[in-house]
Amino acid sequence: MTRRPRRPTMVDVAREAGVALRTVSRVVNDDATVGAELAERVRAAIAALDYRPDERARHLRLGVTGTLGAAVRQLSHVNPVLRAVERAARAAGLMVLAASTEDDEVLERHVVESMCRRRFDGIILEPIGEDHGYLLPELAAGLSLVAVDRPVLGLDVDCVISDNVAGIRTAFAHLVAHGHDRVAYIGDDERIYTAHERATAFRACAAAHGGPVDAMVHTGRIEPGRITSAVRAALAGPAPATAIVTGNASISVEVLRRLGADSRKVAIVGFDDSELATLLRPDLTVVAQDDTAIGGTAIDLLRARIADPARPVSRVTVPVELVRRGSGELPPIS
């Protein structure tokens, strides 16, 4: 088994700075009584060694953990991949403590850095931010990291994603096969990797089919006003769309809410399945991701990385499946 890199400790910092261990501890804990010259030497050693304080040790000294437990019915109920990760981890005798990043880059960094300071065995990340350079020192120090749903841009780390391109191609071809020549796409903000990949795949399908492209693609944040405008634009004009592909489950719900009774007049294929999909009339046809495979693969990759930090990086693409339920099989209405 490959030995994991050792993170620098306060002992290493004390040795580098030529001071007592207690002096390092006082500087790390912002003790103002430490002389300026000593404090500067310690900070220089911390920077040179890229030392990161161990939150666990500080919490032990204070008699607290800085972590709260929340045992609720289904924290992962709205996140099927997290649910699959949790189940796979439990089967492997592991515990998962999850935190939401709320699609906020600043919050994401705060959450991930906090997990790093707590010396988690590994982290499964659904990345939002475009710059994850702050993780380079952690990876060099032995952090095991696996990305799900999208890769970590700029970092060569293990990743498991769905086959987004194949999913969009399948959805588009399915609607064309049912007589639709004017298909619109309503998707998420394209700063998100999966949203950009799906929208790009749709544009390629529309161009290959010989139909309009830009006028049929509507992407942006998942906000009621934006979705309303997108639906209106898709169905307006002398040649309105007769079918819609949605970029994820949340957008499917918002689009159906805006369509109301007109949802029976427009064919819809949604990317992502949902428990609500079978409560509609007609039920929602979807491109379903294999959440169980994604979650299980993520745990497998993380355990393999922990066991052997030097192993080659893996990128796993999980197939998707078209689930026909009725909404995607509606014929075009002139």
C-alpha cells in the first residue's frame, strides 16, 4: 500500500522557525502576547511549510467539536445522488457528514476548507466554483477527493458523471421521431458544467436537424421570472416550439407550473427523474440518471484513492436511460 503524504505539524513549524512548540501554538491561536519578531518567524515557517491547523486538535483543547449532528428523516431526500452516496458509504462502514453549498462559490470554498481542516478521510464534491486552486496544497498533502456530476476544472482528480451528451441526443431524437421539428431547450445557468454540456449538445442536435438554434435555446438561473420568460419565448411567434427538453428536474417542475393545462399540448422530455414525474397527466418522460451507480462509484473511487494515493486518476461516465411515460410521446399540435 502506498504511504499517504504526511501533513506538516506544529512540531515541524517549531523546528523550522527555531522556536518552542508552545510559541507556535500561541501564534496559531492569535495570542497577542507573542513578540512581533517571534510571531513573524512562526508565520514565515507556516507559509514555507504550508501548514494548516488541525481543527480536531483545537477542538480537543477547547472541549468542543465545532460540528453539529442533525438526525432528520431524509436530509438527502431532494438529492438522489447524495442518498446513493450515503447508502454506499454505510454499506462500507463509513459515515457521511453532508453540507450544502447552495450553488455559491464562496460558500463552497468555506465548506470544503472546513472539511479539510477537520481532516476528513476524503471528500465527495459536487463542484460549483471555477477556481479550485486552493485545493492544490490539500491534494499534495494527501487529501482524497472525488467529484460527482461534473469535474473539478483545473484539477486532475477522480470524477464520476452522467453521459449528458448522450442523454440530450436521446431526448432530441425521441421527440423528432414523434413528429416534432421545432424543439426548444430550457436549461440551467451555463456557468455550471453540466448545464453548459447539455445546452451545447442540444445546439448540436438542433443544427444537425436543420432547425433554428439560438432562438430555441433558453438558459439561465432557475428563477420563476426567467423560466416564465423562457416558456413564453419558446411558444411565441409564427413557428412556436411543439416540444421542450428541460435541463434538470427543478426546471421541469418550473416549466410544467408555467404551462399549466397547456402541458397536454406540448411534448416534454426532462433531464433527471423525479418522484413528481408520475403524478402528472400525462406522466413525465425523462432521461434518467443512474443515481445508485453514481453514488456507489463515487464511494468506490474514494476508498481506492484513500488506499492508494498514487493510483491513476479515473473519470467514469455513467450511462443514462430514456424512461417513456407519456409527455414525450405527445404528437405536435398545429
